Amino acid sequence: MPPLEIWTAELVHPGDRARPDYGLLTDGRSVLGWGPLEDLRRDHPSARLRRLGAYLGVPAVNAHVHLDLGTGPVFRGPFMDFVFEAVFPLSEARGLDLARKAGRAAAQPALGDIVAKDPRTLEWWLGEAPFAGVAYWEVLGIGDRAFEDRILAETRALVRRYRRYERPGGPRLGLSPHAPYSLTPRLMREVVALAREEGLPLQIHAAESPDEAAYFRDRSGAIAAFHRQKGVPDDLHPVGLSPIEYLAELGVLEARPVLVHGVQVDEADVRILAEHGVRVVSCPRSNVNLEAGLPPYALYRKHGVALALGTDSALSGGSLDVRDEVRFLLERGEPAALVFDAAVRHGRAVLGLRLEPIEAGAPLQQVEFW
């Protein structure tokens, strides 16, 4: 019989919650059981004790990523400079090839991926890609009513076509109306209504950069300047609201979308999110690199708003491994149990995945440690 080992880490998450002073009993091939470290050592005195680091348990989840932006060099600078200098130059190349390449660098088995421009990426995601999670088709654009009607018709047709590629138990199709400032109010409402009608998950980038907050507050900042350059009327969106207040006023939050970033918020905004049961995905390394700052995590905890973690793109975050987000937050003193819960439990909830406990008899390969 192979010798027994007891594995432990600073926090152990067998599938219900993260716990200190906990451990796993193994014969080197499979999980034999979990329990308080003291009990395992008492009941198995000859077992070798292995301390593995910060975490042991259910694998983490990357709840927000842009695979089709590839894996190119990290950008550091203001958000709109990132859009102009990193995202726009990739417009023609953005699609299936970059998504496949980035997918090989993705460290987690479950992702929430924003898919833009190339529907073939949806076909790959839903039919072949080795991930669980959601592939969210991104919708954005500002134009007249004919433009809105065309985008809505194209989006509805895309949903009908690509839902056929969903596999039982496999990844799902979702929709991502990009951000409060990048769609007309009607287009935002109608895309959200389509998602509700079809039972599709939703992710919306919101309250990410200071320029987004300034645009809604008083039409100042780089987003406002870009809109004027493109001829967008100043009165298209309301003035004097926060992005969160705007989404609430539109009725969008009634659909309980997942909001991504949530950096530029105050307590009133967080209360609104809590009242609507909205979850938030935080991408802290990307937010710092793009000079947005970090979300007010204490406010979210105070009001019970669930937080998941994502990497955003490799261009803004630096890697496609959500464990790097965990390390980043731990280094800044965020409570370890809550950070791991964001990466494990809330990440799965955001993507509509069940948190399956790792039970006795499971192969050891199902257990993640680092």
C-alpha cells in the first residue's frame, strides 16, 4: 500500500468554503478524505505532512477575460490610451487565431470570455474549446435608429445560429453589451431584453475608468472628447449620474447582469448593486495598469456584493492566470479567505457553474495547490 500523506496549505477549500488548519489525506493517487489538520494528524500519525503554500482545493476560475486580444506586451497607461494604442491596432487581427493562441496560455479550466468581431470564435468556443464557462458576444455601437435595428437583428440572428453549437454540460453563449457609454440607451436596453428573453448570461463593463465617471458626471475627460470627435450628441446619455445610476435608471440592473470592474463607485452605487443582487468581477492588475485604481473592496463587503476575479486581457493584466490576481490582492493585505472565495466560489456562481466538492475517491489531479 502506498504511504499516506497529509497535504495542507494556509487555506484549504474542499468545495464548501475556505478554511485554515485543514488538510487532505491522500495515497498519492486519489483523495482519501478531508478534515481538520489536528484530527488527520492524530488519526494517521505515520502519514507524511506536506505544506504546499497558500492554497489547496477546488481550482480557481477566471470570470472575465478577452482571449481575442491575444497575449501581446503589457500596456501601462490611461484607459483610453490603451484603447487607442493597444486595442484599436488589433481590430483587423482580432478573432479566432488570437483567441486560440491565448487559450493555450489560459491557466484556468473555466472562463468568462468576451468575444468580439469574429463569430468563428463562438463556434470554436462552444463546439471545441477545452473550457467550461461562458463565451459572451460583445455588442457595441452608437448610431441612428436604423443602425440600432440592424445591430439588434444581427445579434438576434447570431444568437439563433450559435446556440446550436452548445454542448450538454459544455460552455454557454452569453451577451456583453460593452459598456454604458459605448451603446445608445435603446441598444443597451434591447440587448439586455434579448438576453432575458433567451435566458442568456450577461456581462457589462461598468465604472471602470475615471474618464467613464467623468463622461457621465459632466461630459469631461477622454471618453467625452472621443465621442465629440465622432459626432456623438452630448445629450445621448444623461448627465449628472454615475454609470451605475444610469444602468439602474435604464432598468438594466433588473436583469441582474454581471458587472465587470466596478472601480469608480461610491457607497450609493454599491447600495444600488446590492439592492439588485448584482455580482461584480474585479480585474485588479488591469485596473492598476490602466490607472483606474482598485475597487473599494471594503464597501462591497460591507453591503454584501459578491465579487469574483478575472484577468481582463493579457495586454492590460499581464497574464491569463487568475491566481496572479489572488497573489496581487494578498500582497495588498486583502483578507485571504475572501480573496480565495472570490476566485473559487463566486467565480463559478458568476459563470453559472456549480461548485462541486472534491470528495473522497476523486483523482488527485482534480485538486489545485499553489
